[in-house]
Amino acid sequence: MKRGIITVLSIIAALGLIGWILSNNKKKNQEKTAIVAQGSGDVAVRTATISKTPVDLDFSVNGNFQAARQLTFSAENSGRITRIFVDEGSHVSKGQTLAILDAESLSADLEAAQATYQNALRDQERYTSSFATGGVTQQQLDQAKLNSRNALTRLKQARIKTGDANIRAPFSGIINKRFIEQGAYVAPGNQLFQLVDVSKLKLAVTVNESQVANLKVGDAVRIKSNVFPDKNFTGKITFIAPLADNSLNFPVEIQLANNTGGQLKAGMYGSAIFEFPSTAPALTVPRTAFVGSVSSNRIYVLESGNIAKERKVIAGRVIADQVEILEGLKEGETVVTSGQINLTDGTKVIAIK
């Protein structure tokens, strides 16, 4: 009996101790809450003081060298390859014969087309004479003239095909690949040769919207190659895409001016270094100062009493992580760079480091 009373008293004492601890913790939490409440709900933000800074527009991008012209051309007629005059690595000139296609069937087609055309001409002459004496109608004469024109068209096509029996280089360059062997039979569409013109190389790169705004066709560009790190090459911009690609970048092509001895090859990597004259310092703010994105043109500015006021600005160039401000801010003002999601116009804030 006595032991049971002691157990009950121990449980009561333990419950009392737990209640006291919970009550004490609650009191401390209320005190902390009261301290926070005394801050009048100030929102913690990060800030930056804006100033004029030098604008460095220089930048470099990597790309790869491409041949000025590259073409894999195919057979236009069916036939057997009787002779091949070039091999991979051969230098060829425009119009040079690279291979000869068996022209026996093509010659037969040409002879047949010539005979058909001669017959059509004789028929036209005969119908013309008969029409003068009333022997044929105007419709019959017109049909004879149409037959002559069609026969002439077929004759011209046959002559072209016969000429195509000699496979010629469409431009000067180097045979990079040969897809045929002597004696092989080819059909229209079969690949014959891959011809590459490396007399002039071009460096293909992509730039973003802020970079492309400072470029124009004809600008000189300094070019470096990892293969020849001690050499500087020069080039000029020959093409700037009017439309961005799927990555919102703009393709740019730079034609290489000096490639002595053909040191640089198509497919190598290179770097284009775009250099611009120094410009006057500009008023810039961190890119993160904009609410949402730069296109919103909205920024929170700290005014007296640590009040965040929303202000409309006009943004200029985007330079790395800084944005040029054309209108709406003055040098020395403080802008919010982080925490805008918790702000409304007129919110009181506290700046944190």
C-alpha cells in the first residue's frame, strides 16, 4: 500500500515537472515572437549601391573551322564507270574531268532524239506546204509545230545527258572522299566524290543577343588556334544570322584571311576574339536587381526610412552580370538585389550583408 502511494506521488511529480518545462519553453517562444513583432514586419533584403563603371565589351567565343565550300555530288545518269582520273587527296580545277561514265546507251538515246527531231521538222515543212493549198487544217499544222518543239526539247536533254557522261568538278578543290571504283555500275543518286575547297576557311561561332548587337559584317576579328598557340590569324565577319537558333544564340561566320601553307584544316577548333574600343563609364546595376527578368524594367529602390519603392527604368546593354541603365536611376542610389519576391511597393525593409 505504501509502495503504491509512493509510485502515484512520483508520477504526479514527473507530470508537474513536464508541465513546468513546457510552460517555460512557451514563455521563451512568446518572448522571441514579441521581439520579432517589434520589428514591424521589416523584410530582409540584399542591396547594392549603383555607380558608373567602365564598360568592357571585349569577348571571345570558340568554334570550328569549316571549308569555304564542300560538296558531295552524285551521279545524274545510270551507267558503268569506265575510267577514274583522280584519287582521294587530288587537287582538281573547276571543270576538270574526274571520271567517265559508259556513254554507249546515252549515245544511242542521243541518236534517237536527233532522228525524231529531223522527222518532226520534215513533217512540219510538209504540213506548212499543205496548209498553203488547203490540204490540212490549222489545227493539224499547229500540232506539227508542237511536235517539232517537243522533239527539240528531248534532243537538248539527250545532249546534256551525253555531256554528263564526263563527270566534272563543279569547283576547284581537293578530293576528300571517292565513293566509286572503276567498273562499278552507278544509278542516279549514287554518291561519286566529296569535294572540299580549303583555299579559304571560315570559323563558325555563335554569340548571344547582347554580343551580336555590337557586331556587323566586315568587322575584323583576331583568331587563335590551340594547335598554333603562338600564332595570330585574322579574319572578317562575312555572315551574321538574322534569326537566333533554338538556344537563342546567333550563328556568325568569320572568313580567315591568312592561312599560310594551309596550316589550319577544316574541322579544327579555333577562338574568335572580338575587341572593341574603350567606352565611357556607364551606370550599371546587377542583373539580379530586376523583378523577374531584365525585360520587366522594374526595380526596387531604397528610399529614406528603408522603404522599398518600385521604379520603372529603361535597360540598355546586358554586360556579363551587369545591366546598363539608360533612364530611371541616379548614381549613388541603392537598389534591392535579392528578396524582391517578398516586396510590394512601400514595404519597409532591412538590408543584410
